[in-house]
Amino acid sequence: MDLRVELIEGRRALPRLGQVVEVNRAHPPYAVLDAAGAEVESISAFLRDLALGDCSPLTCRSYGFGMLRWFRLLWLLGTEWERATEAEVAVLTGWLRSAANPQRQRHRADKPVAGTVNVRTGKASLGAGYAPRTINHALTVISGFYEFHAHQGRGPVVNPVPHSVQRRRALGHRSPLEPTPVVGRARLRQRVPDRPPRSIPDRLWDELFAAMNCDRDRALLEIFVSSGARAEELLGVTVAEVDWSGQRIYVTSKGSRSREAVPVSPQGLFRLALYLDSAGTPAEGEPVWRARRGRDRPLTYWAMRRVMQRANDLLGTNWSLHDLRHTAAYRMANGAKLTLPEVQTIMRHANIQTTGRYLAVRIEELFDRLTEHYSTPRPATRYPAGYAAEDIEAVFGG
């Protein structure tokens, strides 16, 4: 069978050649190395342009992995990057649609099968392959790479990644306050389902909170759900960034990377004080949240993610750290105490339409109301006094 067909059908793996490494410079902070360990200069020039455009280091890292995947395909096909066409992009798209994602591998036999729906939470676990958003992101990375080199006078004359002229015209001068117009997708772009955000119902939230077995984890969950902060933002908070009297903390925002204040409930600060009393106050400039085992070090995102995984194993759920942010937004938007613009300010959403998504009715609430409806007894039929029973039976039946 032809190599390209095998790749499209997912029957051939891409060679695990090259790697993305962190380098000791700011522009770019990451580089892609080939199989011989040499830096791929065409990719470094692209990543350097991203870094100079004030992209975050994590964006450069993400784009670096996207370019490494693309170059692995080109190395396997024996195609120079300057001669790549839409045919090679189609091969990569087919491979991403068909191949198994190594991040979805289940190392334990009792883990749920990828793509199945959790009966307690109603959330589907991640599928075995690459998600449509991941495929579209891969195409965006490659398209940006060739747009950059075309601007520099290098590479093919035509960008090998197809684009939608209709979409570019429709979105080119659109105000962010206007609804997004429905336009056709470019070739090879995947259809992304529009799923409403999932928040944790109160009953399941109580179970999750009870599954936390230390002051640190209970304080984290309480502050997560009262502040709406993202996981990486909250885990980087230092002691100096906790305003006890003002009932707020200062976080470095993911989008603007600026220092912003977010409110915290009194209960969250109370649990944070309990945690610091038992664990001790960290050194100045160090994050508040610390690992409990081994040497003294900050609590990482992956360690906190493992805390959630252990709770999920105990409860039979599949909640994620980001579900805590969804829960905070849902409670604020539906609590009848805050207006939608106020919730937008607290959640730091760039677009109020994003905040408005949390006004949707949760499916769990519909089930509860339907259960109440089904359990309501059928009302008895009553007739006004003064009518004979035989007359009523003759007119309305027995």
C-alpha cells in the first residue's frame, strides 16, 4: 500500500525524530532539533517572530511541537518544506483523524474506555484520537509558518494550507460585540461541536470537597470556586499577593499577563489561613501552595491534577480542574446577585458572549424538575355541588 494512504488511514506511525527543547534565550525560548540534534533554522525563525510579537513562551512551545509534527511527516515523505503542497497537508490531516493519540493511552485496566460518557457527571472522557480542535490548531500553526516565510520571500508561492476567503472577509472587520457569522469552513478544517460549559452540581460538589483529605486541597477548591481563577494563575500566587483585609488575591492573568485582582470568599481565606498555620508560611516571593511530600517545592499543575484524579477514582467521576472555573462562573451568573457585566469582570472574559454561555440551564436541573413533575400526583377531578351523580356520569362518563 502507498505510504501516503497508510498515513491517512492511521496504519503508519510518524517517526519520533527530533525534539522541542528549551534554549537559553528569549527570542525564541524554545527550539526544534532534527534527528541529528541540529536546530531547524526555518522553524526557529518562525518562533522568533512569534516571540518578538509578544507571544507567551507557552505559545512558542505549543507552536514548536506543531512544527515538529509537520517536519516529521515531511522527513518521512522525503519532501523539503519549501516544496510542500496541499497534498502533504491532507496526509497530515488524515493521519491526525485516524491515528491514536499517545496522550490518551490508558495504562490501567480499570480506567474508562476513551470517549465513553461518565454516568455520574454526564461528561464524555477524551477520545482515543486527536480532537478536532487539535487538528485545526495544527493547520493554523502550519499556515502561520508558511505565511511568515512567504512574507520573507521564502517557501512556496501558495500557502499549502487551504483557507476560506468567505470566512476572512466575514471576520476581518467584525466587532467583538456582534455575533459570529456562520460561514463555510476551509478545506481540511474540522467541524468543532459547540458544547456548553460544564459546571459541578451542588450535590456532586459536596462529594468532591469531602474527598479532599488535607487543608491545602480544601483551601484550593474553595478559592477556585469563589474566585474563578484558572489553575495556573492560582497556583502561582505568593503570600504578598493575598490581600486578607480586602478579601482578594492578585494573579497573573493568562491572556494579558498583567497582575489583576480577583475576589475570594471569606470561607476560602479562612481555609487558606488553616493551611498556612499547619504547613507554615513559605519564603518571600515563593508560591503559597507547596508540595506535601519530598523536598519543599511549589505545587505544580500536574500535581494538583493528580489530586483531582485520585478524587475522581474514589467518586467515580471525571471532573477536571477547569470545571472548577466553570462552576464559579455558573454560580455567579445564576445567583441573582451579580449582573452579567460584573461576572464578566470577575472572570476576566474578553467577550461578554463568553460569559453569557453560563446562563444556560444545566441538564441536571432539568432532570430534577422532570423528576418532581413525574412524582406529582394527578389532580382529582371535582365538579360543582348541586349536580346529580347520575347526570355527571351520563355526560362525562364513568
